[in-house]
Amino acid sequence: MSRFADIVLPLAQPAYTFAVGEGVEVRVGDAVAVQFGKSTIYTGIVWRLHDTPPSRGEAKPILKVLYDKPLLSELQMRFWEWIADYYICSVGEVMRVALPSAIKSKARCEEEFEPYTPKQEAIVSLVASAFADEVREKLQRRAPKRYEALCALEEAGGVLPRYAIELDAMALKALCRAGLVAIGERPYTLNCEWSKTLLPQLSTAQTKALDEIRNGLTDKMVCLLHGVTSSGKTEIYTHLIAERLARGEDVLFLVPEISLTTQLVERMRGLFGESVTVYHSKLTPHQRTKLYTDMLSSEGGNFVVGARSALFLPYRKLGLIVIDEEHDSSYKQSEPNPRYNGRDAAVVLAMMHGAKCVMGSATPSLESYANYLSGKYAYTQLTERYGGVEMPDIVISDTVRNVKRNERKLHFNKELLDGIAERLERHEQVILFQNRRGYSPYMECPSCGWSARCPKCNVTLSAHQHKGRMVCHYCGYNEPIQRYCPNCKTGELQPMGFGTERVEEAVAQLFPEARVLRLDGDTATSSAAYNRIIGAFARHEADILVGTQIVSKGLDFADVTLIGVLNGDNLLSSPDFRAEERAWQLIMQVAGRSGRRDKRGEVIIQSAEPQHAVYATIGDYERIASRLLAERKQFAYPPFVRIVRITMRSSNKELLVASSLQLGEQLQARFGRRVLGPVTPLIDRVRGEYRVEIMLKVEVESSFSRARGILRDEIKRLRTNKEFRNVTIICDVDI
């Protein structure tokens, strides 16, 4: 009887049926090489084995099975299917982000196709019998560096990786010729051993919180740890992690930003040794693939610190997931598909494994807090900073009043200027927060009002002084900064607004004696650059750090006693129902970098609207959460409804309008008033494509699964019109 296999390819396509040849042994979850199209060879995953031939055409054969064991377990496949179903995309799109690129081999023909093969590690072995006493004495006298290298080898048991031997190639070859060492290779291995050192001593408040978490997790799967900044949440995590690793279980520690992993990993390796593994998208394809394949052979006990992509690793005995800074919007993937939320997906993954999940934040998301209020999550609080350190003083500085009194200089109110001067005099440090990179958001002609705009996107070009360019932050288009207006030929272009570059320039003018560093997307272009800036500031090689929201995350500086928020109103001006929540979270997170030791900190927030409700609730989470939850319920927003944003894109504006109107009518016929739109978004053209949006709201009491099914059907129905097939439709669930 003929055998067939449904195979998932890393494409936005459904699974395709291929023939399993005689004598070919395949299993569900196997990685195989198949030909798709005229000649392209892809790596695919066997999803289902059956005896039903394809309804059209003849099935192409599987070319070969690539590895000796399945690449995916049954549980991983279930997780992929959940992601695809919930976030309205194909399993192939999940495969694109879930597997390291080196595993997803692709070639133009079968001869060029090369599946992943693990690299070997160069090692140096000591020939112990040749390292006699007379040789030792001779080397110690004449070649002390070589002698030290041989002693290090001896202490390590006779074998070390080549990179651990501090000798150049010529010296090492000389030792080989003398018969003292041998050079060879071995496979890289994932070290799952760990030696428990002295775990951090917990305070009374931390011990109480740890006991509450343990008790809460006895009957609930998730516990929300609400601890103020610098309260010692990480110390609590380490005790929970140690318990799981001692049982031989896997632990996943999720962080929202790749940049946060460095300091955290150093801290964890100090406790758990080299078994702490890092996994994120900035690793090389080989590093990610090696870790993935090593975990396939592991029996458990792995400790992974990573960003959201670490959810897709092949865990065998997952016992605990820690989600640090669970409120952070970076957990939500913006593009491409699947547009999943790493925090929510982690809860589902933990449920599938029968594992526990601990979420931590100083400013919990309203969704997580609502889950606690409804009894879905356990909850515990840490209301005091570790060591009895006081929370910082928070001052709201009235920008309008400062302008009227002529007390504002450049971008600084008098209160902030006095505060900076005072800290510099006391040799303390300052962080200045402006949530906009570049020099200025746009350049404008004062004579005719002309401003430079991107030719591909409906946005102004941001000025970057250090590059001498005006840049589009959506598509990357850039052009030189012009001095005079090309429209009226007379006006001199003026920078409007200010970004971190302009703040850095202003600080240099006002405080020429101060040493200033800038931390934003333009300076922290890699982990190495980020660590270099953070390290320099930690070593007190600078007095003032100017940065975007990067400075609000996971940083701990002993001498920072003043935080300046230069434009609090800018955080509240976003046309987003989450604007107040995110502004409050960001202000509280950046404020938490101040006064983390024995000196009390201060936070000065500059605002033209100091009476805003957000400022009135600074430091009072329950108060702002209660108000925002009541508003969300009244106007039908999350967490009381689920929202799907349907974005339609096309370079043909007329075609886009016609297709969006038709889809809007179809959805309104099925969902009624739950459908909003179609509407033109604020930025209606990006990368040469026009955009239209439709919003679908579904009450949490309704069947979201059924709503997604209807939405899929209506999109499929729209595509039956050949004219609309070239319109791109993207569904973003839980925006």
C-alpha cells in the first residue's frame, strides 16, 4: 500500500503531501529533504503519516531523512499548532521562527542541499608520560608561558578546549613537535551539570513572598509576583530555580529584551555554573542550532535564559518558567507572523508540560492583574526595597510655569537643572530619559512650513545629527540633512522637537564639565556596544546617561540618585488605549533606577500637564489599575474583550479600498457592532504600500475559537475574488 506524509515547510502555506518511498523509514516529527516547486529543495517536518494520495497531481517523493531522531516531539507539535490556530497563521510560519536557520536548509537543487552537521571543537591534550620532572624544570626556566599552559592542562585533567590555552599557534606547534601535547577535535556538548553554591540570603519579606508563591502554586499554575523595583524579585526566582534543577527538570527564564540577558546570565552562572544557557535571535545560526540539537539529546536539567524565541526549544522535562518584567510590550512579536505574545504563549507551554509559571513585575500588566482578581492566578506582593532602601521622591515639574517664569533652558526646567548641578557637585550620577532617539523628529521650514518626508512612507524623516542624515524609522530610507528649504529656497530648516542626540548636545552646553554617555538604538547597535556603554557608566566613567526606554530595563547603578524624565506628556500622546498604562509603567520602571543603595533617589518628571491623572497615581498601582480597569470595562477593551486587528496592505489604493469595504461588510454581517472599520490608520503608507485596518472585538465570555474560525472563513471567501488575491491580509491577535 502506498504511504504518504503531510509535510510542513517554512512557508506561509498549508502542509503538502509527499510520497514515502519503499524502504524509507520516517516518523512523525522527522526532518526531511523534499523538492518544492521546480527545483528548490527545502527542509520540512513530517506532520502526519497516512495512506491518502493528494487530491490533485502526483505526490513527489521524500528525498531523504536528515537526522537519526525526530526534530520535534509530539508536545512541540501541539504547541506549534496552538500558536498557528490562536494567532491566525500557518504552521509553516511558526516553523520559520521556531527552528534555527541552520536546521532549515534550502538549496536550488539536490546537489547543493547540505543539512546541518555539528561543528567540532578543537582540543589540546597533555601527553602526561612526556611531562617528566627534567622537562618541567627546563620549561620553567626557558619558556615559562608554555610551562604554565602545561600545568593548566594537568590541573584540568589533561584536556582543554583550544581557546582556553593562552599560547599562540607557533608555541603550541612547538609543544606538539616535542611530544608534550596533542591537538584533536571533539563535538561541542551542552553541559547540564550544575553545582549549587550558596543561594542569596532572603530578607523576611522575601521569605514570606517565596512561601506564598509555593503555596499559591500548589493549586494554581501561575503566580504573579508584584514587587517594587529593587525589592529582590530575582533572589526569589533563584530559590525556585534551584528546587527545579535539583529534581532534574528544565527551567526557562524569559526576559523581554536580549540586552537584559548579559547581566542576568553572569548573575545566574555565579550560582548555577556554566550550565546556564543563553538563547536568543542575536546568537549565530550555528550557536542556536547547536543548542537546539544538544537539547534533543538531553534528559532534562537544562537552565535556559532567553527571549521569547526560547519557547520553541525542545524541552524534555520542563518544570518552571519564570517571566521577568511580564508587563513589557517586547514580549509581543510585531512582525512577521506569528504575531504571538511570548508571555501568554509561555503560560500555554507550561500548561502543556504540567509545569509552573512565575511572572514578576514592579508594574504588572492589567491583563495579568485582572487574572489575579478573577482567581485565575495566585498573587503575592513585595512592597519594600531590599535592605530597607527608601523609594525615590517623585517631583512633577510644570513646564508651562517654567517657560512663563523664563526658568527653562534648552530642554530643561529649573528643578531638573538644579538637581543635575547638585548631583555633579556630590559626584553622583544622573539618568536622563527621553523616549525618542535621533536629534529631532523632523526638520521644518519656518517660512513655508515644508518638512522632509519619506517617499515610501507617510511619515516625516527624523534628523540624526551624528550621521548627517534624515532617516525614516519605518523603512530605513535616508538622505542628507539639508540646510535650506528645497521648497521655497529661502528658509533655513529648523529642528522641531528633540531626541536623545539633541539632549546629549544640550547637556554638553549646560554642563561642560560633565561626562556624558548616550544609550539608544543608534549607540547600542549590538550586545557588545550595549555592554560597553553600561560598563563604562557602572565604572563611573561618565556622570550622566542619556537614553530611551532601554535605560528603564534591568539596570542597577549604585550612584544614580537622580532620574530626569524630559517629556512625560510625549508618553501619553499615543493614540492607543494602552497609552496611560504604558506611560505609567515606563515612568515607574525608569524611576526605579534611582536610589537603589543607601542614598535616597529623586525623580523629576517634566510635564506641560502636571495635573494629569497618571501623575496623580505615581507609586500607587492599585489606584491606577482600578481606574483603568473600570474604563476598559466601560468602553469594551482588554482584558474584558479580545481584539484582533486586521491590517490590509496593497500598493494599489483603489483595490485596497474596495477589498477592505467588502471584507468589512462581510464581517459586520457575521459579528455586527463588534466590527470597527475599515479605517485609515494614522500612518497609512509604509514601504510603498497603503494600509487599511479593521478591528474585531470579541467578549471574553464568547467563544474566541469560533470567532477566529469565522474570521478565517470570511478572509478565505474574500480571496475567491481573483481581483483581491494580491491584497495582503494580516491578523494581529491580542494587540
